[in-house]
Amino acid sequence: MAFTLTHRYGRMDPGGPSADFLALLRELEDRPADTEHGSVAVTHESAWSLRVSRGGYVTFENLEAEGGRERHMEKVPVIKILELFQHLAEGNLAAVEREPWLPGY
């Protein structure tokens, strides 16, 4: 399955077996005063995306679907975010869906 990494300043790279999800997350540690560029994301070819902001705020949504299916979790630990990124990259949407998501952003 294919996936894309979206870096903090908007650059997008194709994902692959050597994708470094931890390095992607660490981009959020640089320049903490820059709140305009405060998230990174992994997007599966099915258009399902996990976007992470500082402090472990994670959103899960389908970028091609009409609104109303967005979900979020707050204060998610780094180890859990890495697990979620891996599941999404592998196309294991069922594992991502099982998490305790709250509705909306």
C-alpha cells in the first residue's frame, strides 16, 4: 500500500519501508513559536489521514469524504502515534478505527 508523508512546512514525500515516522514527529520540536506550521501527517492512498500537532493532538479523517467523519484524540503519547502511523501506512484501517476517537476536530 502507498502512503505519503507531509512534513511540517508542507513538503510531501512518498512513504516507503524506510519511512522514519519518529523523524517526522520530531519536526514539531523545532521552532516552537511557529504556530502556523504546527502539524505533520501520514496519508494512506485511500485518502485516510492522521495529522499530528504539538502536544499529541491527533486527527483522523478521510480527505476525500464529506465532513462529519472527522475524529480526534488529545495528548496521545509518541509511542502510540508511531503505532498509528504504522497501521495507517500498512493500510490497517481497522486497527486505527479501534482507538478511542472523539468526534470532530
